[in-house]
Amino acid sequence: MRTNIGLILASLVGSVYSRLSTHEVTSPQFDFSDSNNQQIAFLGDFDATSTYKYIGESNFTNQNNLRNQLYYTSGDNDQFITLGEISGEINDIIPLRTDSYVLVGDFQSIGEQDVSSPAIFNTTSEEFTSIDNDNDINGTITTAFYDSDDSLIYFGGNFEFNNTHGAAIYNLTTQQFNSTLFHGFGENGTVSSILKLGSSIIFGGDFTTLGLRELLTNSYNTSNISVTTDQVVSLKYAQFSSSDDSSSPESLVCPESSNEWSINGVSAATVNINLPYQVIPSKIRIYNSKDQDSQVSLFRLLTSPANGIMNLTYIDPDTGDLAYCDAWCPLLNSSRLESVDDIEPIGFGDSSLRLSSSYQEFGFINSLDVGGLTFEARESYGSNIALAGFQIFQSTYSTYANNTLNEPSCDINEYSRAVTQGEWTSSSNGDYLVSEVDVSNGIPDDVGVTFYPNITYAGEYSILLYTPGCGADQTCSTRGITNATVYDDETNEILDTNLIYQSNQEEKYDLVYYGHLNSTPRVELKLDSPGPQGSTVTFVADKIDVNVYEIDDIVNANGTIPLNGIFEFSPGNFSSFDASNITDQHYIGNTTINRLGGSITNHTNLHLAVLNESLYVGGNFSSRYGDNLVRLDYNEQNNETNGINVTIHDVNGGLDGQVNNLKVVDDSLIILGDFNNTNNDSSISSLDGSDSNSLDQVALYNGSWYSFGRSFEASRVNNITLENTEYLAFDEHNWVSDNETWYDNNQKLSFNVSSSANNGNSTVFVGSLKKSDAIGNKGTFITQDNNQTNITNEALVESVFNTGLYVNESFSIFGGQFNTSENARNLIFISNNETSSIDVSWNSNASVTKLFAVDDKLFVGTHDGGSVEDHDFDGVFFYHLNNRSFASPQPDGLTKESDVPQVNELGFLNNTYLVVGGDFDGAGSVSCSGLCFYNLNNTQWESLIDSFSGDVKAFRFINETIIVVAGDLELDDHQRKLITYDFNSTDNQQPDHFDDLDEIVENFILVDNSTDGRIIVSGPNYIRAYDGSQWNFIDSDLNNSTIKDISLLNVSDSNNNNNGSYFDSNNVLVASGHLNITGFGYANVAHFNGTHWIPYLIATHQNSTASIDSIFLNKDISSLYISGTMTNSSQSSTSSSSPSSSSGSDGQRQGSHHMKRGYIVLIGLALAVGTMSLIGLIAAFFIFKKRGHQYTPLEPRVNETEMLDTVPPENLLRHV
């Protein structure tokens, strides 16, 4: 044996914490050369199997049902070690230096070791160290970041430490826990992300201030959110109607005029506004009536084509914060408006909301196309309804080629406009302009459109050019190519130029500029190239849209830097920190990162990730940079004060729902949340190849957007490699990164990962793990090289294989209690890998327990019964294999009082009797407890052994007349567990050592094929061996184990640990069942090398405890179950039958010196043929002599055809 169990156990005792090195367990080199295909099989109730390769491997089967474990693996990640169950939760793991990990969360112990969060696990010393030894942290740490430059670990979460909140620092050099220099984030402040960008540490979470608030007081430039970048939508050409046609709703267009829309004597009224084009409104501004008796108190707003009530937000005058409404939105009366005029504006999305002494603003929660609005006044402060004005704003500046559509509602001098050159006409729907340009003499330079969008503040902008589709007006063949050039209108500098193809079938837009604008640009649209045919080009012009991304800082002020979920901490600023002189120093920089929180709406929990020198910020917010997700690009050329230089950019307009987590994997960003698409409806590809066009709450972004093709909620994602395959683990869903498919847990590999980290060559993760080498499917063949294949690939439901029968090299039969996907039940035939069955009607709890065959007749032993054709059976039925038919007649059923019968063993006696052993009281009308004999000649049951009863578990014949029976037995009024009986003797004295067995025997091996030689027996929970002089228990390594079967197997190399006391050195004893082995843990098959038990095979079951019940040797072992002639039987043999092979565990008779029956038959046949040949020669001599040597041809006994074909043996023997 190559595995020394003593050395392994000694090493484990000598080093309690030496758990990160796997101790290899090597099985002996089995010799299956005498088994069919050099493989044996294990049968039972299991779904998958693994050969036991290292100590602790059984921890990764569902036999132990381990959950919330901390696992360690290294190298190829195919061997795993559990460090123990976590008492509590580990929220995050981060690598530390080259050989350690930081564990944070809310836990009190890991395995048997008391260790609490935060803790460091060192893989070299294999020790856990709690670094908050004084338990000063009150709350939960959820994240950590290791700054290797300063040997500091930053912790964040929802906790209090040293009167600070949300953040703390551990110094690895001094091994001291400290508060942050800025004293955390104020009471109730929480941190969900910490990372490093450049030289700054960035915190993300849910907070609005610092512990030292004075640090935020500074002189700084800030984006002036009082600036309204939205532009008024012109209502000059809108159509108005009202519930009272005489009320002049057109008066709402210009709030500055003295006219109002008013209806007397009502408390509710409606005004409808149909726009000349669709817009995406950002907010509305409502001017209530100046007449206190006509002022509206409640309203609702409906839009078309959505035809729904709008969700709006507004400033609550009582709190100064945003509030929300839909069907019942409040309007303040004039006196209340005047009292709240000093409330600061609040940023909302790409806009801002405000209260004025003359109006209120309401923002649109949802971004949608609007072609019409209906204002419903629901209640009034007085007896009438009136409004002084109604304005619609949009964040996108639209400038139309049809300049009529640009004209403002009232007398406003500054507005967007367009100038045309050449002859232009309106399209059929009036939305855009068309010019038919003659290009027969070349492209004219006097035809075009110049757009002047009204940009009033310098900042970051994009310009989109819209081109109408040619499908609607059937002009695709005459469309040409245009040139769109963007100029700085003040300097005449060309900012960008683009060629735009106008042959698009549907409306499209092209990005013609993105960047900084100091003033109003000029966009010139000219014809560049003609179309594919004709001398006339159809030139079309629609509009440009200008989107605002960021307005330049324009105000310098003294005040408090606004924090909202994101904070940049620059350690270099605190190198000479003096807490007593905060106000005179600028420790906290007025950086773009610190200002970002002040430019987003909602008090939200922000999540951070860094990818390719860009900081991504996700959460539940609106901003002018996009909703819920923005990007900050890091620039090493720093021009920031007291911080790093970044520029803010939108990411396709952000997402249409909140972001709950961000994680960088390889070169991609994984985003989790409650969203379906980007706000600008970016193109989405599905990684799994499906046609999904929705992100479905989980997205991958690497410059392009990808979905995973499956909709589910996930709180976190972990990147982990198991068995050389890389996975993304989303809570209960696992994605295979290598081949971009979803992985569904199965019996070969099933895992759940809640947190993980990789450090060099090692990986640590939390969750559950179950793995196997192969899918077992209730029965598995295994070779001596440990290669495994299923007995059948049929789907089996709530099944178990109990027994198997080897018939020949290509044909085997298996029985148990099962249902296959092809509706075969309890019994299957496998021939050349093809599965078939027979038509048996089974009782609901029936099962096949034993199989045996003689010649072409199959004997099936069962638990309970059923019916075949028109015959009911209990315990046993017969079947002809040659013609696939049921035998007739079938034997009478076995009986058992108050229970159902069960057959455990079948054999053949005296070429006449089927021997049936099991748990029953009788057969038909014959009383025969436990052992009964069916006479195949006269088709009757008989009882051949007097004074015998019990439950027979097994029997074997050791020669022609002697049977050995095991079970819970009684013979001649004596309780016994093992008996021997000689059918040719009247004296059946039992061996003395049989009396020493006091526990039920279920399996036995007569090693020397003798009752006096070496014997191995097993019961439900023990194994004993007889060495020729005494019994010894050999199961000291098997604690609380259940033994199902035992067998002796051959090995190629001599077993040096075996002194031959119980079996020969070229054998090992193998046991199956549920085994708990000292020093190894759980297994289902183990081998005994003469001194110790060593695990060999582990089985798993998806829903319950796995069991291997039977060892199938895959060869003919029929000699164990068949005897020869007996002389004292009341019945004598009158017929001849040749037995076929049967299944079971071998190991008996291999030490016998008796000649095998096959050799005896061959020798007898040779002698007979020789004798007959001699007689024939003598007769021929006399015949030839008498006839004077005359030759007469003889009639051949075998014709020519038979000579060419294989001659059946009976055709030869009948002439002998």
C-alpha cells in the first residue's frame, strides 16, 4: 500500500493548524482483469461519485450538508479545504500582502476558533487574528481596502468606533486601530465602497457630512445650481382648448401679460395643450392666479400619447426637500409663495427645481416623449379657477431647420434659430424642410441650413443632428451625402466636421460634436455629394439637439463643501494635520469628486469601482451627467486644488433604475441593480447568444453594453476559479466566463459563493461547495484506473439499484426500486449499452432484491410482489431469456405474517431445486421460514431442512452438498447468526466458533472456502474476521458506520501491511455503505489493508444521504450459489440443467483446492471421446478384415452445411 495511515494521522495530531496542505490518499492498484471489461460496479442510491484522493475530500459532498463555510484552495483549484463554519456572516474578503486575507462582516467564530470581525487570516502561519481585540467596533463592517503604499487597511460599514461613524483605519506597522483623521462621516453615516484613485482614497456610501464638519468649511468654486440650463418650449404654435371655450386658455402662453385663463363659478376645470412637435419635458412652471378667490390648490397633469397621469416632484415648502405627487399635486397660494421665496433651488436630474414668489416648478420623474398636455385643476382656494401662466421646459435644446418652430412664445430676444439658403419647402407633415437641388452642373454652395442653438453657459455639450428617413417620402434613390460642420461662432474655429448620409430608411441621429463650448456654436449643413442616380438631389433638414453634460463652475463662495455619498480623502493634505487649527488650513479639497455629491439629487447610497483609470459611481440618483451611473476620468496632470483631477462624463445617459453594486472583473464592469436599459436606449448585446435586448438588472459594461440573457436579482457578484474554470457567482446564479453560458448546479459540481478573494496562487471564499468526479446515476462502473461510467444514462427518479446479474460479456441485468425515463420499473436489461425492460405490474413498494439465472431461465427475487401476465407473484418470479417470455407456471408466492416477503439470496441445488433465502414464513401451502426450495421438475415448494427458521441474509455453497447460511437464524432450537448444513449428512454439528457470533450476519466471505479457515462477516454496523482460531473486530476505524456489503478484491502489488491473518496479501477487503472513517471522514466505499480502513469512493445524493449497497463484480460467480448431487434428499434429480452466471460479492472459494466443474466436464468428455474412438477402430478392423478390405462409404452424421457453420454442442454430443 502506498498510503501510510499511521503517518498521516500522526502528522495531523502533530500540527493542529496544518490544514492548508492536502494529504494525499492513494488507493491500491486494483486488479480487475478477471472482470468483464476489467471493471466492476457499485450499486445503490446515489447521484454522483468521487474516488477519495485527499483527506477531507468528503467535506465537499452533500453528505455533510455544509453551509456558510470558509474554504481555501490553491494551485489548480481542484482540491479544497474547509476552514470551518462561520458563525455569522463574512461580507467581504480582500487580499493582504502576499500571504494573507482580511475578513470583514459580522461573525464571532470560524470553525472551532474564536475570531471576530475584522480578522486577518495568514496562509503561512495558518492562523486567524482578530484585530479588534477590545471589541471597540459597535456595528457591522461591510467593506475594506488595503493601501499597500502606507500599510493601512481602511474599513467601512455601518458601525461606531471611538465616537466616529462609518470608517476606521488599522495600521499594520503599529498594529493599532485608529479613527480616520476626519473622524468618519457623522452619526448614521455608512460606507459601502472604499478604493484608491491616484493618490486619493475615495469613500462611497450614504453620508452627508464628516465627523469633523469644520473641515468642509472652505472658500471654493462650485457649480451654481441656481442657473437654469433648461430652455422654454415655445407654445406659440400650440393649440389650446378648455373645458370652457370662452376662458381664453391661450393667455397661459405669456405669464408676464395681464391676461389669465379663468373660469368663474367652478372648483374644477381643464385646459388642453397640443404641441406642434414632440418634446421630452424636464419640468413645468405654473403661475397661479393673482386673484386669491381663483387660485388653484390641487391639480393633476396628463400627457399624450402616453395618456397617463404624470409622476411629479417639487420642493416641499415646509422642509425644503423634494416631495412627490401624481393625481393630487398641491399649488401654493400667493401669500404662501411669498413666504418661501428664499428656499434654495434643488438639483433634479439634468434640471433644477425652485420656488418663487410668483411660480412653482414641478419636475417630471419619468423621461418620455410628449405631444400634448392636459392640466386638470381639481380644487380651488376660492370659488373660481384661474392660472396666470404655464411653461414647459426641456433639458435638450432643440433647434429646427423650420425656423417658425423656433419662434419663442413671447417677446424674447435670445432664442435658438436657423437660417436657410436656397429654396426650401415644408415636408408633407410640416416637421422638416426639403430642397430639390440640381446637381447636373456640380454641387451648389448656396443651398444649406445653418443652426444657431441658444447656449448661454459654458460647459460640456453634445450636438446631435437628426435626419428624416427616406422611406416615408420614397426619396431614398435621390438622397445624397451632406457635410455637418460645427464652428465656434465667436472665433469661427472649426470644432468638428462630419459626413452624414441621408439615405436612411427611418429617422436617425448622428453625433456631430461632443466637447466644451464657451458660447453659442454654429452648425452648417451643406450638400457634399449627390445621390447614386439622377441630376437632382433631395436635400432634407430637420433639427439639431444640444445636450448639456456639465456647466462650468461660475461662482466663488465661502461655505461648506456639500457631501452626498462620495468623499475624496487626500492623505497628503493631512501630513501636518492640526486638529486645533482646522479653519486656517485647507485639508479637504474642493475637488470635482467632492462636488459631485452636491450635483446629484436624492440622499442615496453610492457604490464605487475603478476600471481603466476611470471611477464609476452608481446608486439611486439623478444628475445632469446621467441617472444612477456616471463616470469620472482620472487625469494624472493635476490641476485640482488639494485633490486629484477628474472630469465627469455620462455613461449613455445612465440607467433607468438604481444601481446596487459595482464590481470590476478583468477589463469589464459588472453592474447590479434594478434597471433594464440605459436612458438613451443604447444597443444591448446578450452574452449568452439569446435575443434579449434588456439588461434585466445585471449588466456587463466595457464601452459596450451586454446582458447575461437571464433576469434575476443579485446583491453581489464574485469572480472565482474552480477546477480551472472561471465563474461569476451572482448569489444563486453562476456564469461560466470561459464559454459565456449559465452554469446550473449539478451533482458533479454545485456551489454558492457569497464572498471571495484571490491572492497569488491561493483563493479563499465563503459559501457552500459540493463536487464529484462523475455522475453516478444509482450505478457506476469503475476501472482499476478509477475511470467511471454510468451503468445506464436513463433518467432515474427516486431510485435505487439493489443487485446485478452478469449474463455474458455483452448482457447484464440490474434490479432495484426505480423508474426510468422510458417507464421501465425495477428491472432493466442492458445489452451492448442498449437498455430494455419487461412488462411487470409492480406493487407500489415492490423492488427487485436478487437476480439469478440457470440456462436461459432468469429467477427474480423481490421485496413485495406484483403480477406478470395473468399470474400474481410474491417474492419471486421466473422469466425465459431466450424467447423473452414469462415462465409458466409461475411459483406460488412467498408469505409473511403481517408484512410482505423479501428474498435476499437465490441458488441452485442438486440440478433440481431453486434455493430461496430471505425474510418470509412460507411459500404457497408449505411452511418454510427463511429458506425454501422450489422443485423445478414438479413445480412445487418444499422444505428440506428440518427445525430451521429465521431471516436469511445470504448463503453460499462450499462444495457439492454443504451450504453456509447467514442471517438471524434458529436451527434445532438454537439461535444462530451463521450455520452450515450438509444435505448428505444427518449430523449437522455446528463449528464452535460459529457460536461466538452474537450479532446478525448480513454478508460473509469464506476466504478459504471452508468453515474452519479464515472467515469475514459483517452486520449492519460491524465487521469481524476469523483467523482460524479466534474472531477479531476489524472495524475500529469505522465509527457510527452502516455496512451494506463486503468483498475481497485482487490487487496487482502485494499488500505489505497484510500479514495474511484474514486474507492473502494479493487481496484487500472492500466494504460499502455509509462509512465514517477515523482520520478521513465520510466515505461510501473503503478498503482494509490488514491494519486500517482507507476510503476509496464517496457517493453523493441530491436530496438525501447517499448509499452504496452492493458491490457488483461483473463476472460469473455462479459457483458460489450452485451445488451438485445430494443423497439424503427426499427428491432425486431426474433432469440436467446448466447454471448461468449470477451477481454478488465474490471472495469465497478462491482458497479452495477442489477442481472446478468446468474442468471436470472437459476431462470427462475427453475420456468419453477417446473410449468411443478406440471401440470404433477395433470394430472397423474386424469389419474390414471380414469384407476382404472392401470399402463402403458411411453416411456422415454432420452434413456439409453444418460443417461450414458453428455446430451446436448438442449436435456433437448426441452422436457420442
